[in-house]
Amino acid sequence: MSLSTNLLFVLDTTLRAGAWTPASYEVLFTNPVCPQQKIVAYRPRNPPPQTYMTAEGPVKISPDRDDVPAVPVESDGIPTLGGGRRRTIPANIYCDQNDFEASTLRAADNPYRKTDSPIHRIQDWIQSTTRGDELFIASFSFSMASVANWTCDAARRGVRVKVFMHEPEFGSDAFETIRQCPGIELLQFQNKGRLAHFKSIVIVSKDTDQVRISFQSGNISSGTWGHHENWNFVTQSRQHWFSQDHICLRDAINAETIGNMGLLYEQLDQCRTDHGVDVARAQDPYMQDYFIPKTGGRYDDRKELDKIVGEVEHASEVWIAAHHMTEPDLIRALIRKLQNNPDFKVKMLIDSELFWSSYRDPVGQGLTWKVDGKVFGESDSLTSYCLWGLTEAQARDVQCSLFNWGAFHAEYSPHALQKAGADLRFIESNHLSKLLFHNKFIIFQYASPENGMEGSVFTGAGNLTKAGFDKNFENYYWVRIPHVYEAFRQQFTMLFDKAAMEKDLPITWDFRTVDDGLKAYP
């Protein structure tokens, strides 16, 4: 028998399950709008070294990257790693901060996109709040000034506002607006050794039964419009288990618990028990949530999360979009099935920055990395180019890439999946402008439908890493709602068609481009 996601299950408890419709659950992708890029020049790898005189004699160091002459690209394009040539990067992939206006024009007035950007829904939600409503925002970082202004305006209207973040950007306009705004309760995570990577907006209406909940891959930053992100916007009754579970978590994040995860989860468990959340959740075949790293209690979030690994066995295909992926149990399960089932397929999209952070030419030039207390590194390496000429003390506080050298080639990594037969492709985002491929989702396509469901989606705030699954404060979701599943499938297909295979990547990350025309999303 096939189930309908429209059904509302009224349970023995006061809470409800089901009722997952397109009206109650909207998926939006940032899908930034930016021109196709024509590659016009690049700096070659392994430039001739410089001589540096020390008291002990001359040594060879890497030259300053900015001093390496650029090579014009010929009419047939830049050389690629596979020996070919290419001329362009597809439109809507390699964006920068100048693309804000085109990316954030609403869909009704935007010839290049069919749906609003997530920042529009954030604006709609926050600006619709009235006196007595409750607004909770959790984000690893909070640097989007417009969202900060809307949030402060809500507090001035009499909305009860709580903001929880891991790492305030001291001095930024957004943080100062939040910090100085009367009526906002600002909480900063105080648990050393782990990240508060949780990302959600929860709005509880005073005058209606409505609760609005977002969960997403992106922070309240360029992640609202410019990074490649996935955002989920849910509207449910306050009597729905999903609403109450997020209200329980919101209330468990308070001044007493921000430095004590054990106490936070104790309060969460008690709230779940008092309201019957776990009983209602167990009756909902379409949605599960996981507040990691919580263990124990009636609903052990971390233990339940292991079921995601079991989805591999049900799937004929698995499609992965990830900023970073090193979770060993999941990767082992995928590799094992790739090796044992020739019909099983894995497709994967990652940021090209992950590849370039691990790439080094096999040329030994005998370079000296540190001389007279200064760091010269290997200036054509993405992970060290920006350290050139800094003191060792300065270099400790500078990071050229979000990834460490070797991340792509770790034992459990995208490269390991590629070697096992996964079709791995790269989104060539503009990491030099700090705009990333930051999606975090997995699509499981079932070998045969289960209760009318063709597959499922796993998504949330966390990266697909061991730290994300076991250490950091995260929120993940397992979704088996048909219209949501189809939305993620369409997004993945569109991005996969724009992505580059390894052999088609330019021979270096250090190239220059010019705008070459806007194109609409399909």
C-alpha cells in the first residue's frame, strides 16, 4: 500500500505527524546568477625559484606568486590536466560579490531564475513577525547585514528574539547590529573542542497555530545567496512533532547550557518526553531529524543517524553533493557496494578547492620553506600561496584554503570513492572570492519503490565528516517526501551537467577570467 504525504496522523499523544505537502515544505537553492567566464590568462606552476642570501650562503625559495608573469590563453583555451584545452567556465558557477544584485532579484522580476533566492524567504519570514511572536536564529557565523537589520527591526516591534552563534565576527556590521540591538538575547557557544555548526531559523506565531522552521547548509552570510547552498523552509502546526522538537531544542539552548552539552541534551530529552515528541516522530515515515552529537535518551539521535549508512543497501544509485566528505562508515559502505555490485552507481559533486588544496606537481626543486623567521612555502600551492613573506607568527593565523593539504587524498575521501568507481566531478566555484560550493546532501534512489517512495534525501547543516557526525553540534534530516526528493534530484542533475571531470580541470587554480554573458537557469 502506498502512503500519501498529505495525510495528517493524529496520534494518542497531543502531537501530530505527516502532513508534508508542497505548501508546508519548500526547497530553495541559492543558485547565484553570474556570467559565463572566459579564461584569458594563468600563472604557470613551478615557476623558476629565487635565490635568497642567508648568513650561511644562498638558498632557493619560491617566488612571490604575484611576481610570476601571467601567460595569455590562446584562442583554443587553457591547457587542462588531461592534456586537452578549454576556454570557459559555465554561467552561474564561478561567481563573486559583484553578482549580488543579479542573484537577489526576485524570481518574478528576474529573467535568469525561476525561484526566489533563500534570502527572500528569510526576509519574508522575519518581516512578517509581529509583537509577541518568537524568533530564533542559529548559525555558525552571522555576517549578513540585511538579515541582522531585519532581525533587530523585529525585536523593536516586540518580537522575542534569540540568536545563537558559534563565532561572532567582531567588528562586522551584522554582529554589531545584533549585539547592540535592545531586545535580542545573544548567545555564543562556549564548548571548547567542538563547533556549534547548527543552522536553523524557528518562528513561533503568537496569534496562530503556525510554526516556521528552516534548516540549511548555509550560514547567515553569503550562504543566503552567493555560495551554492540548499535551504529548506517548513511551515507546520505547533502541534506537529517536528515543530515541537525544534521548539524543545531552541529552549534547551540557553545561558546555562551553551557551555554544557550534557545539560543541554538533558533538557532536550525532558522536553521531548513531556510533549510526546518521540512517540509522534516514530509514526512519521517521511521525516526524521538528528541533533548531533546527542546520545542516550528515548531517542538516541546519534544511534538513529547510523540508519543513513543502511540506506546504501537499499539504493541502486547514490548522488552526493558535498563541500567536504570523510565520514568513514558511509564511505566504506559505498566502496563495498561499488566493489560488489557492478550495477550500483555513485555520482559525486565537490568543490574544486578540495582538489586544488591537495594538488602538487611532482617536481622537486629543493626549495627552502622557512628562512630567517619568514615563511616562503610553495607559492603555487593553494594552501600556502598567501603565506609568502609572512613571519612564522603571522603565518599561524592565516589560512589560504579552507582545506589542509592532503584532504582530497585521505583514506576516506572523495578520491577513495573515485578510485572505487564513483563518477566524481568538480564545481569550479570562485574560492578566491570566498564563494564556495557548500551544498550538503545525499540522494538515495531506491532499487524499487518503498511504500510509494522512490528514494530519500539526507541533508542538514553538517559536513559529511566524522567530526560532523560525532563531534560538532549539528542538525541533520532524513527526508522521504516525494516533491522534496524530486527537487533535490533536479538540482543535482543541473549542477552535474555544469561540473568538470578531473581531466578537464585547468592545469592550475591560478587563472584569470572575464565575464562572457549571463545565461538563465533551466
